[in-house]
Amino acid sequence: MKNTGLPQIKPIGENYVEQWLTENEYTNIEKETLQSDDQGLKATGKIENILVLVRTFAQPNRPLKLSEYEIDLLNRRAKKQNLKPYVAYVILDKNNHLVGEINWERLI
């Protein structure tokens, strides 16, 4: 299922995830188109290199898990690039501020 809310919140969620990656010493952070309307972030870490699909939701909506199809696509894409696949779930309030913390899910 796609992100809930307005399309303009997607880049805001990506910015929060990119900021988190930077604060946690990931480097070489690059945007990557995963599907026609899904952006991901590639990053180099001290322990592992990752590919993150960012899912952003506007409060009061809550994150919906990825479908098996979406998981398979992300896993295959990450494997081809020798990266570990993650999903970052971001919830924003009406002022586009982060609600709580980013929820991370490692796929494999």
C-alpha cells in the first residue's frame, strides 16, 4: 500500500530519515528511485551498507506494512547492490513535524 497523505509529505519524511542517517554516522547518502513513485536512500555505514525505503504518513494515519510483493522487490534490489534492505516508517503531524521516532524494519 502506498503512503497515506499528501504527496508533498514524502520528501519531508525522506529528509527526516536522511538526517537520522547522518546523525548516526552513515555517509555517501544518495537518493535512488525504487519504483515509479517510491524513493529510497542508499547509505554507507560502519557495520553495513543499506538501502532504505521511506514510508511517510500524516497523522492520524498509521504505518501500513509492505506487501509481500513490495518486500520482494526491495530485497532483490538491495541484493543486486550488496546492500541490506530496510524500511523506515515516518509519521508527521499537521505541521510536518516528526511524531515520535522513526520506526525501522530490517527485511532480511
